[in-house]
Amino acid sequence: MEVMELIPVRQPINRAAMPLPLRSDIDMVQDLDVLSEFQEANVHSKQFIESNTSDVTLNHLRNECVIPVFSKDNEVTISHVNFIETVFEAAAKVFPRERLSSPEIRVSHIIKGRTPEAINKPVSELLDKDKTIYYERMAFVIEIPTIVEDIQGNTLTLSIGGVRAYNHENLYSKKTSEKFKVFIGFKNMVCCNMCISTDGYKEEVKAMSTYELQQRVVQLFQLYNIQKHLSLMNSFKNYGLNEHQFAQLVGKAKLYQCLPPKERKQLPSLEFNDSHINIIARNYYKDEAFSRGSNHTINLWNVYNLFTGANKNSYIDTFLNRSVNATDFIYGISEALQGNAGYRWFIE
């Protein structure tokens, strides 16, 4: 999607008064070694994704989970820990003067197994040492708290992260390029909603090794335009929907799911389903930070956050795609309010 900068950007990046020193390779290794310790003490009151997920630590993934292999040649996959550390290292290279937080890690779809010694044990007699586990799906976010911006009183922190879903790999074959989803965008610290634009997201990063993966991630981070993304989101607060238009948006979003395929293809993509739309409608009245105003109007920044908030109820492997779709969709609605026809169907 070609993004137009609708309003000028004020100073988008607020840094500490004294820049942090450049990292040496030794510093980077030390950072990676203590990530787990940082995370153990880091309590997240709100999660960036909630549906069907659990919070885990880097130590748990490293020490208590097995690593799947490609069954035909027994080649090991790139583990969740390797993925997180590789993205961390890529960010340290692209942002050498910034501070990186410990990763917030969410997992789902646990795969259970047994050690060979416990094959014949009854379930009731299994000990922890007899069990093996790994997680089919994993998502993580690392904040860069030295790069922040404010939109409508909401603090946004530059964040990076990714998603790994083993169900997208053919583990029954020989080892091939493995697939990862990687992003760079902003986290709204009011609600931990993720704000991701098209140029900050790579839906499928293919790599055979962590070195190759790191090269691709560095390239994504370098191409990401921070000011352009901030300008787009900042523009949302300049447009609003009255109650009738918002009702049209909710109703048309529900109708969209039922349209004949031929008609749906003629409209822009909307990847939010009925359950998401129900959450958006409810929070239009009840959300503490982003509900309608006293005059029953709501600006598009708040609508955007209703969408990204509802997206926290997505499964891990669809979460990032919907995050990007929310940005594209609300930008399209802002264009429709200016008279452009592409998204007008949703509010007429």
C-alpha cells in the first residue's frame, strides 16, 4: 500500500539526553546471556497478545523444551531461542546506541512427548523428567524504550519481534529453508496494542541458518521508515466517525464475511472476523481509553486501537497479518472520509 504522509511530522523520536555508547561484540554477548535474568524480573501487567497463549521465559524455552527436527534427515530446526536471539542481535546492530528490553514471549499449542525410559509408564506415574515438550507456535516482542513518541497522550515505544509457527513447516521431509515472520513497529504502552505497518513487516522470511536469518532481519529493520509510520498513525486523530458511520462500519464488517466471493474480491481486504468485530463494537462503549466521545463521535486513532485491541484475541500465526491489516484498513477509512472510493462501502 502506498502511504501518503497526510500531516507533517513533529520530532518523532525522543532520545535520552546522553546517547548510549556503541555496543561491542562482547557487550552484545553479555546482553544475550542475561536476557533470561531480566525477563524473570519483568512482570507484564498487559499482554500484546492474549488468545490461547501462555507467558514463558527464555530460560524455559532453552532448558526445558526439546527442539524439533526434520524427520527424514534428522537435521535440527532453528529453535525458538535461536530465533529470538538472532532478532535481538540484528536489532543491536541496527540500533547500536539504543537500549533493548528483555523479550516478552507468548506460546501456544504445546506438543507433548516422553523420554525413551518412560515409554511404558502409566500417565499417573510420569515424573517431570519423563516428559518432553515444545511449543508449535511462539511470538515475542522486544521493546526499544529509548525510542518513543506520543500520539494523543499515548506513549508509543519502538518494538521489534517475530512469530514462529512450526505448523507452517513440513517437518516430515528433509531440511529446507525455514519460515519466520518478523516485524518492527510500535507498541502502544496504554494497552500494549501492536501498531505495525506494511514496510515494517515481513510475512515470510526464509532462512537455512541463523546467519542468513539475521541478514534478512537486518535488511527489514534498515528499510523501515519510522517517520513515515508515525506520520500515518498521527494523521488518524484528525479524522472521525459519527455514531451512524461507526454503526455502518461495524455492520458492513459483519456483512463482508458473508459476501459472495466475487463481490468480496472487489472490495479491500478485511481480515477481522465476527468475534473481533463484536469486541470492537462492545469496546466502542466500554473501553476506558478508546471509547466514543461525549458527542458520540470517535476519531480514527481510537478506532484503530479498537481494532488492534481486538486483534489480541487472534491466534499467534494470524496475529501479525491482522496487525498490518488494521493499519491498512484504518488508513483506507481515512481516505474514504476524504472522498476516495476504495473503502467507502464500509461507511456508507
